Amino acid sequence: MTHPQNPRMLTRISEYLAFTPDAIKAEDVHPQADETLHEAYLRQLAAHLKLDASEEALLPLMIRQHDPAVYEADAYFQVVRPSPFQQGSIDLIYERIEPMELFVADDFRVDAAGRVLPQLGWFDRCFTFPALREDGLVWMTITPNEINTIAHAIAQSRGKVLTYGLGLGYYAFHCLMKEDVTRVTVVERNPAVIDLFQRHLLPFFPRKEALRIVQADAFDYAANTMPGEGFDTVFTDLWRDVADGVPLYQRMKAFEVPGPQYFYWIEQTLRLYME
């Protein structure tokens, strides 16, 4: 079931995130006598989005203020601290979420009426995070969205773990921190990504002896190698967002075999788009 408000709300929010996510500045948010800072922020955002009263009433279900200290306390942020670098066409930089900037914080949710509710957030101070770029295009970050949407897969991962896609190694790092994970195999197609990871990120990782990186195409590996390897957990993170994720998700789902437990990055959001 879908709700008639969905197209307009999702379009307005998508456009705001794409073009003006930092339109609201801290100095612009002035709570009225009976308002909290968050309520004043939502009022400002509703004005920017040009929402009517019924649409504005949905914002508290979509948006909350997040504490940057919670994410900065993540073990990866505490331990993995590479300096910015450039290696060929790939470089690692540090980017910022500015105070009051709207960001995607988690998978989409749907209420009983069929309203799709993006899960968004804002900080009251700056949050800095690492990002990998290739030819100037950011394709891997560690933001609240990545942390929140990967948390369930990390918690459920056990035994022999396989992950498709290396990136900055966030999922692999946390699996290596788990006592019930015996080995982590990462399949990555790009040799340059593997090389920069081994040079600049792997030195910060725990249990390096339990990590194996395989240079291969994920779909070839899934078809020809994975079924005989006895993996207990398989996690796939090969897409940048929903736009390229749906077809890749559908393709990888076809390679599931009995035995492992399967997880896919932003699967809930992908399935909502498919429906």
C-alpha cells in the first residue's frame, strides 16, 4: 500500500538533500518561547520545503537531532585514522557535515498508512568523516547513514564471513572485532583500491591474520567460488545508492544458496523502491 503524499514529499526532500542540504544555518534557527531547538529547526525546514500542515506534521517521524559524539565514539573512528593521501586517481579526504545540515541517517521506513518516511538527521556542530574519491567523485564514505544501516549486519555476522566490496573496510573492521567471527574474506575487483587499503588502512586493523582480500569480480565469485567455501555470513555492499543498487541487489540475490545468512546494504530501502 502506498500513500498519495509520498511522491510530493519524497521529491521535495530529495531535491533539498541534493541541492541545498545546508540551507539552514545555525544562526537562522531561533526557538520561540514554547519551542525546543529541534522544533524550531523543523519549522524552518518545513518553510524551505514549502510543506502544507499535513506534510509538516510528518517531519517529526522522519527527522531527529543526532549526537555527533555517538558516531565519533565508534571503534572504527577511534582506531582507524589515516592521513589524507592520493594514490593515482584515488584519494582519501575528510569531509564535513555542517551544523544544521540535513543528512540521510538510516533506511526508509513505512507507516501503517503506507507513507514512506525517510530517516534523516542533523547535528548542532560539525561532524568530520573520511571519504574515498576516484577521479574526484566520492564513492565511499563513513557517515551516520553507513554506520546505522550496517549495524544490523555487523551484529548478526558470525563464523566465516564474506563481504563483497572493500571500500574503507568499515564492515570488515567491525567483524574482525567480534569474537564469534573466525575469518573475514573480502572480494574487491579494483586492484588500486586493494593496494591503497593495504598501504593506508590495514595497519590500523585488528586481527590482520584473520582477514583475506581476494581480487575478483563479485558476481563471478558468487557464481563459481562462494558456494563451496562454507561461509556462514555474506554481506554485499557494491552500490553507491538506490539508483544503481536495485539492479545489482536483484542480480546478487539470484546467487544465494542454502547455508549462509545474507545481508545487503540498505536492503530495506532498496525493497521499498522495488515495490
